[in-house]
Amino acid sequence: MSLENLPVTPEEVCSRAAVLVGLQPITSFNDTDRDEVVAAATLYETVVASCLTAYPWRFASGEMILERATDDPLDRYENAWHYPQLDNGRALQLEMICQNDLPIRYDIVKNLIYSSADGDTDTVAHYQYRVEEAYWLPQFTLYVIYEMAATFADS
């Protein structure tokens, strides 16, 4: 697969996967008369999220200083911070939470991150996020194609 021919849209990724298992290529998710198109449109984002969080891919890793929650926790924890919110939605997975470059222990409940770590120190989240197809590594693109092909074969 040359870099010039890499799929750069969800439909192109799903089309390659469909061809792998002997189905017709997919040009649009709007062609709902075909079962494979319905399966692709329904399951694609789930498969991509699973692939992105299966390994700490550096091209899909980010970090940010967490915003502290205004209400203190009631019981087991001293402090709470808001879960990382990104322009394209919520971070897919937290890799680590740190203060002063050292990992801290934490729990996640709904949209808050709880810890007994210092509430006055900057708290940094390291996370995985959804990257557009045009910015995927070639090996990751192939990984998603294979996972989508397996999904088509299973369905």
C-alpha cells in the first residue's frame, strides 16, 4: 500500500475491508439498501475506537492540564477534576494522570476524575483521542481495515 493510495475517509477504509472479504466496494454510507453498508455505518466508529485504545499509539496521544471541579468529593477522595473534553468530543481513554511528572492514583466516575492527590498542583491527563483518517499511520490504517474486514466476516 503506497502512501498516495491510503484511504483517507471512513468510506474508503470500509471499502477496502469489504473488498477483502469479497463484498462490493462501499462509496457512501447512505446506500442503506446494502447490508454491508448498514454494518459499516453502524460499527465503524466502534471499531476505530477499539483499535485506537488497544495500544498507546503516539500519533493519537495527547495531554492537557485538567480543570478542577468546583464541588469537593463527599467521601473517599480529596479532589475531583473534569474528564478531558476535546474539540471533537471526549478523550477515548486515559493513559495516565500526573502531578509534577509523577503518576497519581485515580478513579473515574461519570465525567469526573477523583483522587486524593494535591488539588492545588497542576494535574495533567495523558490520553488517547480520535484522529481523522488522513492523519493515520499506514500500519494503523491496515489494522483498522483488517478489523473492519473481520467485522464484515462475522456479520
